[in-house]
Amino acid sequence: MSGLMFERMSTCKGACRLALSFQPNPRTVVYCDFAGYVKPEIVKRRPVVVLSAHKRNSRLVAVVPLSTTRPNPVETYHCRLRRNPLPNGDVTEVWAKCDMVAVVSLQRLDLIPTGRRYPDGRREYIAPKVDVDQFDAIRTGVISGLGLGALSSEVRRS
């Protein structure tokens, strides 16, 4: 994808992946490799929605993971997306798990491959975004998932 900057991971096992060298904007969907986390934390590669860039460290972002598994039971901190943001996504039901917010290094992130190549052989990547209203719903879910609902109502009163 022209204009976007990557750095190749130095420890490629099997298929190499690209680490982002820039903070993606809020609402952007990218892949995050949660390898090294400990169960019951997320421990695999999965799509995430970028919530925000870290204010002081340009190598960190806050993300909310996406899942194709319907939560049981569905809680206020689960947000069903209207459409799958991934290309060629067979699954239509995608959930933002807003209680699983993580601050991660750009080294864990890469763009979404389309499966196509440019004429010169380079792979094509995209960085889809969730709709603004869906992003607002995700942020509301994060407030609920972190138990900050009372705080947000206090803010509205002042």
C-alpha cells in the first residue's frame, strides 16, 4: 500500500509479517499478535480496532479485539459490528470485545492482507475503518467493560 511504512520483522518464522512503523488512526482495523500473553488473556493473532494512539510513546496504541464468536451471554461491553471489516470475510457476525482493551506495541501490529499482489509482486494490504457510529458504540462498550459508567455520567452532569 503506497504511502504506508512498514519494517520487516527480524525474527520471521514461516511467513514473515510486517510490523507497523506508524500509529494507526482510531477506528482502523489491523491484526494484532497477542503471542506471549497468558491465558485467559488473548493469546493468538486476531483483528483489533485501534482506540487511540498513546500520547507520549509513539510506539504504542490502545486496541479492542474483534471476535467471530458470539459472547454468551451478551453484555453491555460487547458490541456487534454491522459488517465484517475484513476483506473476503465469510463470517458476517463480528463482535468487539470491549472488556479486553490492551495497550500494545506497534511491533505486534500489521495491516490486513487482501490476498492480491501488485504487478511488481508486492503484496497488497489495507487498513479498513469501522464506521463512526460503530466506533462510538465500541467506546461506550469500553466504558462499561472497564467499569467506568458512573464516571461518564458524572462528566455529563458537570
